[in-house]
Amino acid sequence: MKVVCVTGCLGFMGSYFTRACLQKGWRVWGIDLNTYAANRQHLDEFARYETFKFTEGDIADLTHLYEVSHIFNFAAETHVDNSIMHSDTFLHSNVIGMQNLLELIRRRSNYEMPALIHLSTDEVYGDCDRGKNPEQAPLTPSNPYSASKAAADMLLLAWSRTYGIPFNIVRPTNNYGIGQYPEKLIPKAVKCLSLGKKIPLHAGGTPVRNWLHVEDTVNAIFCVIERGERGKIYNVAGNYEAPNLDVVSKILQCYFGKPVKTEDYVDLAHERRGGDMRYALDDAAVRALGFKNEKVFDDELAKIVEHCKQTFVW
């Protein structure tokens, strides 16, 4: 039985990973600040496991680490538009929070330091006009969010070299799945439709994203910790790439159950400063460990749209 810590355990990706760990019979210490994007209802589910312990708090203010073998850091502010308006929150959570975790791990150097598995993002590479970014590509973030995530990656690499902190960095592409907060494209689009509003798309809906189901992300993380090389960065890509406007067209088809004119339901006047046009990852390294995508985008999208139609999220 492993004893692990999951930060951001009430968030979208963190909750899926916490659930998978508990189902494996692991002991999980979950930490979450319980911000607007957290889903506190997950606590009722997780509390049914005697192997779950919860701490409500900010990783930037954490003063003690229990004896755990791994820390999985999902805690982060993640929305680009929010970062453009309020960058200080992103620097606090994503940079100062990372520094504090690293210092807490470093102070255990006389014992066995836990491995830090940090969830980064494809956005740290910036625009990818053609081809795919390998893990060795330079980091050229374009906005406060991606800059804060790139900074966290750099801190981890530096603390590992200086203090010997064991780590892996996992950089996934756009995650999707049931339960995502409606500031992200799929649930936001459905919420707009339910409220009779047009779906805002920046850059005319032309930005291209690679879509990775959250359960596939969880499986990739397990591949990394079970068969990966410690001290290595792993990209994880989805199996569906498309412009945002094409994704919204599929959402409309699922929502109405028939073809409709996309232009009647979207607002293409929205612009995003610091927005990237395309992300793409070369994830041959994680696939060499046995990872493969299990989820099919079109099948999962229909389930997500139906769920979002039936579940209003403030």
C-alpha cells in the first residue's frame, strides 16, 4: 500500500486521480484550498474511504508534511483569461506554492524525501505552428498562466539539481471529462446554450487544441510512477486535435441532436491577449512505457454534453 499526498484533490484532474488512488487501496492525504473551481461534493465520496485524510488549506502556507512516498501536485490556478486579469493569484498558487512544497521536501533530506510528481501543461511551450514539441523544447510561455506554470517547472528542476529532490514532471494537453468547471470550453459552451447565450470563441475559433480525456491522464501518471524514469519530464497527448470552432460544432450537434448553423450560436468577436494558436506534443516517451489513449473524443463528448445539460454549476 502506498501512502501519498494529492494537492488540489477537489479540482477536476486532482479528484479523478484521488479517486483512482483510493480505488487502488492507497492511503491518500488530500489537500485543497476549496476555491471556486473545487467541488466539495467529492469529500462525501472520498470520506467513505478510511484511507483518506483531508486538509483544507493553501499549499503556499503548508508547514508540515506527513510521511508519504509521493506528492502529486495538481493544485494550481489554470484559466488563461483569469490570469490576464489577476496574475498575482496565479503567481501565488503556481509559483510560491511550488516553492513551499519544494522547501518542505528539502527539509526532509535527513529522511527519505518523497518524490514530487508535478502536473504541468502543454502551454509552457507556447505556440507550435507545425510539428510537435518534445520534452526538450524551449519553454516560451505566452501569458501569465503559462508563465507561472513554466516557472514552477524551472523551480522543480533547480531544486532537484541543488538538493536532490526526486521528481517527475507530466505535461498533458487539453484535458476534458465530466465534472470540469464551466470556465473551460466544453462545459462553458453547454452552459451558454442552456442560458440562451452565444458561446464566446477567441481568434475566430481557429486555435487548435489537442484533447486528452482526464481518465487517460490518470493512466499516464500511473505509467510514469510505475515504469518511468525518475527525474524525467513526460509529455502526454490526447487522440483528437481540432480547431475550437470544430469542437463547438460537435457540441451543438450533441446538444440539439441535429445539425444547426454554428454561426447562430457563437460569438467570434472575443479576443484573448497572449493566446496561442496551436499546441502539440510529442509523447513518444510515455507511450514507450505502455501508455495509450483509451477514450474516444466523440463518444465522451456526447456523455459530457448530456451531463452538463442536466447539471447546473454556478
